[in-house]
Amino acid sequence: MTEAYEVIVVGGGTAGLSAALVLGRARRRTLVVDAGEPRNAPAAHMHGYLTRDGMSPAEFLAVGREEIARYGVELVRDTAVDVARGEDFAVELASGRSVRARRLVVATGLKDELPDVPGVAERFGKDVLHCPYCHGWEVRDQAFGVLATTAQSVHQALMVSQWSKDVTFFLHEVAEPDLADDDLRRLAAAGVQVVPGEVAGLVIEDDRLTGVRLADGTVHTREVVFTAPRAVPQTDLLVQLGAKLTETPFGAYPVVDGTGLTTVPGVWAVGNAMGFAEQVVNAAAGGYRAGAFINGELLMADLDATL
């Protein structure tokens, strides 16, 4: 039999749990489907979230799961593999379980594809980082390297110079002529050294990053490397439902209104499922907003049906 809920939240990260918390407190029968693959899992700490600065992402999510349970929200460790829209939304889970709901929240986030450079994946979240706002303070004044993934990596090199005046920009597979003249001037003004040539790998000694090795064998001593992963939005369910997507420099994301409502009536997208730059604090706010709006919409729909 197919189990019925009022709302199904697909994704048990910050945005999904936040939406579920609001819905649970509003006495809505809610199911969270959590695949257990949060984007920030490699990080030991999260930052920039007032009163939660420095908390581990794992602890943060564990507390969130405890909180939604207080209000009767059900959470299942599973993956939504198929969805169909009829009178309700029918969701098929990898376990074979079938569930349906009147409203659907997609909080499936995105995945980071790292540069294929030896050492980068192994050190990601430790001394290979992507966000200076998330980790810049903790590594301030150290010797930074920035591993380019595209010509737009100039922006990252300029940004991290706010946290260290010792920054080396490794062009890797980006050709120097691809950089705009204005970008080169800004790099020079910021004191960023530009190093052409392919990066062959990172140098790791005693479980810490000590350098960046080029293909020609040259080693540049560095303590931290920043790089921009390729963002891969997890939009399969939205595509199945026919939601309109828009192309951005960071992938294709759903068109949403101010509450996260997609172009498919009854379907919301929150957190990194609707945008690349949603930090934990933004994701929590977006989930809250969607949850409150969904509750109000359900209330009015039921009152109208009664009338």
C-alpha cells in the first residue's frame, strides 16, 4: 500500500530539516526522505551561522533530526528514485516503498566535482577548501594556493587575498591569455602571484599539505589550497515533474518564487537544490519560509474545499 502524508520532504540536510520542523510544529503529517549525503560532510566545522559558529555539520544535522522527531515528523534513510504528479505526488523510494503527499519539497542539494588532481579529493575539507567565508578565518595569514578550474577562478584568488597576503594563483589548465587584462591588473594590485603550468599534484607530509607540484617538477611551498569544484545540481526529480530550469554559470537550477515554489504547482525547491550559493544559514531560512508558506496554502485549500 502507498502511505499518505500531507508533505514529503526529499532531502534531510539543513533546508529539508528546517522545512520539516515548521511543518511538524504546524501539525502537518510530514515525511523526510534522507539519503544521508550532505554536501558539507567533508568539513569538520561550519561557520557564519550565528550561535552555531564552529559546530560540526554532523552534530548540527543530528540535533535537527532530534528536533523534528519531537513534532511527529517521520524520517526515513532512503533515496527517492521516481516521482509522478497526479491528484497527489507519488514518490517511489529505492527500498521499494511507495509514498504520496499533497505537497512536495525538493531539498536534494548538489554535488561537488573536484579537479582531477592527486591529493585534492583526499584533502578536501581539511587544507583544500573552496569557501573563504566558511574557512578563511581558520587559515588566515597562511600560505595560500588557488587552483584554477576556469578563467573565472580569478575571482576566488582575489577574494582569498582578504585572508592572506601570500597567495599564489596556479593556472593549471587555464591559459594565461584567457585571463582578462583587468583581472591581471587586479591580481597584481592584490599581490597575487600568477603561476602558469599544469599542476601534477599536492605534496602531503605528516598528514598536512606542504606544497603544490607542477608537471615540470617544480614545487611551490603552500599550506592551504582553495579551488572551485564544479557544482552538479541534483535536479532529477524536478526534471521528472517538468519544472522549468534556468542555466547559470554554476549549472541549471529551477525557476522559483520568493518562497521556493517552482513552476510545478505544489512543488518547492530549497537550499542548494535551488541555488549554488546557499550557505547553511541561508538554507535554514529558505526551508523555514517554504514550510510556513506550504502550511498556509494547505489551510486555505482545505477551507475552500469545505466551502
